[in-house]
Amino acid sequence: MMETPLKIIKKYQIQPVKRLGQSFLVDNNITSRIVDALKSDKGDSVVEIGAGLGAMTAMIAPRVTKIVALEIDPKLVAVLTKELKDIPNVEIIHGDVLEYDFSAPAGGRARIKVIGNIPYNVSSQILFRLIEFRDHISSAVLMFQKEVVDRITAPSGTKEYGILSVIVSMYAKTERIMTVPATCFYPKPKVDSAVLKMEIREEPLYPLDNHDTFIKTVKTAFSKRRKTLANNLKDMFTARLKGMDVFALLDETGIDGRRRGETLTVEEFGKLSNAINRLR
């Protein structure tokens, strides 16, 4: 049986690296609940983002065919190599999640599952990376700063609703699993965390003509939150389509240009991005 996270920290005299956003989950009861939420089985391949001390890796390994322990810190890679050396289905990779090919673990033949305690300083980038590989991922259970989960799960018309809410909802069904207090980590962060489960949709919530246009449309609509939708879109069209009548385009979609981005539903964003894509 693997030693507790705090014992491993002491054993290897690990000093958390602030620039990597390292804050280790040291409550194994919470770790166990996160692993249970993944609902993995023997046929699964799993990628763990930020394997850290290996506690979660060791819990998952007996349940699955393969687990890839992805870790960017070379010192922790050395710890993982020593602590997990007797578990044959663990593959330890020293690498950056933002460069990792999520189609690799199952050879592109099946959809994998993803789990991890996400570094708060790159949480949005990691989400977008996972969405890029949505055809290769079936589900993910991830721990974020609580405010990030609040934004992802926010409904339209609320102040938390924004880019993450729309893009994640278009491609995944989300469920908040639990809130994790700061006292469960070492070092103790200044904020609480929350665990989110994402079930990746086989098809987007709304049929999209072009993913890149959808992303650009959403980001433009929220670029200046106090501006109306029409005014934000004018900035987008100035760069691409001079002379385009923004209000005519919005009338075509049945969306009032005087509204602001946070009032649009995910489906309305899909409809709007398709209309914009047809102008290319």
C-alpha cells in the first residue's frame, strides 16, 4: 500500500513550486471520492493530469487497463517512478498537458477518460485543450478553483456566465461533484476548490458548421461585457468583413443586437456562429 501524501512529501523533502501552481491534495478520502466519480472499469484507458505524488494514480490503476500519469515537474516524475515502479499498467510521462496528444493512450481507437487536480493558473487552457480532443475523450473528472466551476456551470443571464460556460456546455454535460476546502491541500491555497465531471457529448448541443468560428464568436461576444452584442460583433467584422450589416445578420438569426453576450443561450451562440460562418 502506498504511503500517505504527507509522508511522501516528507520522505522526498518536496518543496511545492509556486510557478507550476503546485498544491497537493493530501486528504485521501477526497481523492477516493474523485476516483469513484470517474466510474472507470477494466476496459478503460485513463490520463491523469498532474499526477504529482501518485496517490490518485495508485488508486485508479487496479480499476483500469492503463493509466498515463502526466507530470511536468521532473522532480515529481522521479518520485512517481520510484513510488509506482511495481504497478505494471502505469505509464509515467514527463510532459506538458498543453502539448499532450490525448488520442495516443488508446491508439485513437477508443475514447479515454481524464482525471486530475488542475493547476489553477492554466485551467482555462487545459479545458480548451481537452475540447480540442473531444472526439477521443468520453469523460473527465477535474478539480478546479471553485470560482472556475461556478463559471463553467453558470446559466445564461448571470454574472458568472461567460466564455467557459458557453464553450464547455456546447461540448459537454457537466455535474458539480463536490466542494473541497483549502484545508485538504498542502500548501493550503487561499481559495476553496470544486470537482467537476464532464461527460463529453458525441455531438455538440447545437449542430455547428465550424468549431473555430464558434469559438471566435463566443470570445468576441464577451470581449467587452458592457457593450451590446452588435457593437462587439462590429469589431469582429471590421477586421474581416468591412461593410457588413451586423444588424441584418442578427435579424436573420432572430437575435436582438441590443442584447449583451451573457443573455444568449448556448443554442443561440451556435445559431449565430453558423450565420457568421456562412459569410466567410
